Amino acid sequence: MKLLLIRHAQSENNVIEDRPDYAQGRQPDPPLSGHGHDRAQRFAQDADLSGVTHLYTSLMLRAVQTAAPIAARLRLPVHGLELAFEYGGLTTGPAGGFTPAMGSDHARLSEHCPALIWPAHLHGHPWDGGAEAWEEPVFHARAARLLHNLRTRHAGQDTAALVTHHDFAGAIIRTALGWRVTDAPPTFHLAHLGTALLDLPDDGGAGGLMWLNRKPRGMEV
């Protein structure tokens, strides 16, 4: 199978991340900014997604909002993946002592993305937000579980697209390439709406990175 990673568009937290009051102003689960919504729409219109057979998203709001126009263009359902969230999960951040925060439920996220399919094991329940220890082995293990689950579902000529996040996309790439968690991990920087394509062999062996940070023409900056 092939796995196309797509980083979400600009969020409201991204807008303020360089401000001195960022810790006080950040939201545990921020929506896309107005600019982010506009760019997500343009990405969905202009990106070459012709080979995508299945669409997945993190359950964080900014990812679900990014996936919505992609799903509309491809006329595909969007399967929520509980494991695809950003490092650390949902918390109040430094101003709130990193207290875990609850994620959204299916009804609320469906308002942003009507094509969203809720994970079956969460039926009737919200996502718990995924708060976790900030440790590389934790992220690596989660990436390995996600890749195993996708490989179990897909084989052969399937191309799955996953809307995810900057740091966790790097963990997925390193894990797919067969790097050990003890290897010094250079960061695979994935810009907003940048894509990375992984070729994952059906036998579960190490995959290949076919490209990193590709965007539609005119969206490179």
C-alpha cells in the first residue's frame, strides 16, 4: 500500500505561537484559522489526489476541518483514527499545568465534516483526547500501532491518505522507514498542507519515502 500523509492547515494556535502570551492564549483543540480554512479548500481543489482510495484523519479538530473539503472532492468517507493525534494529545498546555482535556464527540465533529466515520469502539462516546507522556518511545509505539492497523486494512494497490500533524508525521515516517526509537531522529518537517508519500510493502518490512513536503503548484510558499 501507499500512505499519503497530509499535515493540517494553519490553526488558531499556529497564528499566536510566536507571541509572548501564547501559553495563555492557546486552546487544547484549536480550530483552523480563517487563512487555514481558505488554504484547505484550495488544497482540496488543486492537489493531485487521483490515486487516493481511502481517507483518514486525526480526531483533533484542525485535522477534521482540513479533511472535510478533501472528502467532498473525492466523494469518500473520512475514517477517524484515534491514534493519529499530535504529540502529547489534548491538554491545557503550560498555563494549565498540562491537564488532560477531553476530545470532541462524533456529533460535534460531524458538524465540521459530515463525511466523518467514527471509530467503532468509540460508538456513543467522545474521544478521550489522548493525553500521553512526552517521550519518544511513546510516540514511536503509537506510530507503529497506527501503521500496523493500516497495513492490516489495506494491501496491494490501495493508497490511503491521512490528515495528521507535524511531529507525529515525523514519527510515522521514521517508523515506516524502519528506524529504531534509539536512533537520533532528525525531524521530517512537514509544512502546513505539505504531503509525504510512503510506500509500505505488504510483508510489513521497512518502507520507502517517495517524497516530502510536496504541495499543489502555487501553494509552495
